[in-house]
Amino acid sequence: MGRIVVDPKVRFGKPCIRGTRITVQEVLELVNEGIPFGKIIEEYYPELTEEDIKACIRYAIELISAEDVHLEAV
């Protein structure tokens, strides 16, 4: 993911948008609140683009798709 980077020296190694200290989690929390992309950019993070926000969503999807789920019979 070119737009999402992990650097142990930035925000304790949380995934951030390249060139910023804005974490994927911070962006996803705003998306979860139903805030439109344009408003996120205008009112919260003017340095972001819609592609940055979409990259955060793709990053979360990739993490979940790579996760192994182990079910136990009850």
C-alpha cells in the first residue's frame, strides 16, 4: 500500500497516511461516523485527498481478509 506506511518512529508504529501523522484509525473513525469524505478533508484533515481516505478503507479490508479465523466446535 503506497499511501499507507508504518514507521515505528511515527505515532508508535500505527499505520499512517504517507507524509502525515494521520493514522488510518483516525480516518476510519470519521468514516464510521458517517462523515462524508469531502467534509473530512475540509473540516478535519485538509492535507488529505479522497484517494487517501479510500486507501485507509482498502488497508482495513486487506487486514481483515488476511486474518485467520479459528472456530471451535461447542
